[in-house]
Amino acid sequence: MTLTTIQSSRFGKLEIETDKVITLTSPFLGFADAWRFVLIPHGPKSVFWWLQATDYPELAFVVIQPALIVPEYRPEIPRQLRRELQAEDEELEVLIMLNIPQGRPEAMTANLLGPVVLNPAKKLARQVLLDPARYDPCWPVLKG
């Protein structure tokens, strides 16, 4: 097991296993230079994870498994994306990004329009854009 050290603005210095690093096949919109990330649990019993950029300490996204908040959410994964993620037969995971306004967690929203599709076996991922007529980029997580 090989370890590498990354710097994070939220967690400070972290030692991570190099085989846990996830490489994007295409960068997130607006973050063209960030290609490598690692998933960090928010806490021991938390359902939230941080998708932390390994080369940019200030860049991290809060993600969650969609079934925990939208059980019926099952976007179709295009065959081309499966090939890109080298996942013809492997199981893919889908994560959704959350937006949690500072000081207002009750206003949290989930981006159902642009999930992150991950091949955990190959450590490859990509954010995909789904049909905006079907999926909401600001779906309210805590509905009144």
C-alpha cells in the first residue's frame, strides 16, 4: 500500500492510499484543472461524503448516494459512458452533489441533473448531464 499526502482546506493534511484516488475522464464544468479526487467520509455514521480534489486544497464537493434521499432516482447510464469508464460489465455507482448554503442547512438542494458516475473498480468517474425536462439541478432535500 502506497500512501501520498494531500492538503485540504477542510481536513488539513491527509494521508491517502494512492489506489483510492479517482480520476475524472472529463473535468467538472468550471474546474478544468481538477482531474483527481478522493472520497472522504464526513463522519463515522454520516451518509455524506466529501469528493476532495487531491491537487486543490480548497476544492471539495459534498456528495451522497441518491437512494438515501430520492429512492426512485435511477438515471440511465449511456453505453458510451460505460465504455469511457471502462465499465462494460462492472457495477457503476451514482453520486449526487449537494449544495448546502452556509448557515442554512435546511435549504440544502441536490443536483439530480448532473450526477457523478463512478467506476469504483477502475477509479474512474465523470459527471453527466441528464435530461433537464426530467431532472432538477436544485431538488430540495428537506421538503417542508
